[in-house]
Amino acid sequence: MGRVLASITTSVDGYVTGPDAGPDRGLGVGGERLHYWVFGGPWTYENEPTGAPDPVDKSYLDDAMADLGAVICGRNTYDSAGAWGGRNPWPDGPLYVVTHRVEDQPDPDSGFVFVDGFDAALARARESAGDRAINVMGGAATIRQALAGGHVDELGISVAPLVLGGGTRLFEGFTGDLDLERIDVRVSPWATHLRYHVVR
């Protein structure tokens, strides 16, 4: 059975989106700055990103995506990303979308599989991934469920150098108790990437 990873980007004050996140502005007002590191610099919803990541950021991305057999995300993340244009952006395995509205399931050829409930999505992901890794990519509520359920082996948090002051907090309402052991730190001009082993 492969590792279960959870990874997300936050601001210094712990927000994974800015205010008013939604389908037309997935990261909320000002939230694009969270993902400058993914594209190597500034971009906006009006001007699509065209850059490439800094070598440090690229190495972090490459390592995070290595050996992936499946990806899990929440319905809000799926909708906010505009369903990635209707095609799973991770071609090496299915993307399981946690949603209560499974009747909205897109064409199976899209690579998306709608599943009712996180535990059911994880069971499906384990089946399809085999010995390869599973990445729980967000949003915040989905990662909280994965952590609270004791399913996560490794937590990756990329901290963008900004304060958003509002939006969606990663650990809002989280009542679990976590011990983390730091296993990696990488710093670029756009983010500090922290990887933790979740101690059980």
C-alpha cells in the first residue's frame, strides 16, 4: 500500500484562499499570490500564468508528483479550478472528487471519478494506486478530514510570503491532535516548502 500525502499552499497567516473564493476566482481575492511559486512569478485571473517555476519550486513539485497513483480533492477545489478544463491534469492516475452530488459525474474518459465521502474516495484511490502514492490536494476541508481520520503519512505545506487577512483557513475548526516530524525544508523567492512526517 502506497503512502498518503496531503499538500497545500498557505499564506503566513494560515489561509489557503483569499476572501470570496469561487468558480470564477478559485483562490479568492488576492489569492493568486499563493501560487506565484507554481508559475515562477505574478499572474492574475485576467492574465493567465505563462511562466515556469523557480528550480527550487520545480524540484519540490517534481518530488511531490513522483510515483503518484491517484489524487483526491474536494468538490469546491474541483469547481474552483474549473474542472481543469474538463481533463484530469494528473495523467498517471484518476482524480477522485469527494462530493455528495455524484450524479454530476463527468464523462469517465475525463479521468475524474466522483465519490460520496472521503473514506470511500480513499478506498477507491488505494485500489487504483496499488503501491504508488496518493495525494490529497485539498481543499482545506478535505485535508482536515484526511488528517483527522489518521490517513495521512506525510503533510506538505508551502508557505507563501504574504498575509491575506481573510479567506479559508487550513486548520479552521480542526479538533485533532497532530505530532509532526519535519523531514524537508526548501526555500525559494516565492515560497518556503515544508514537509512533515505525521507521527502516529
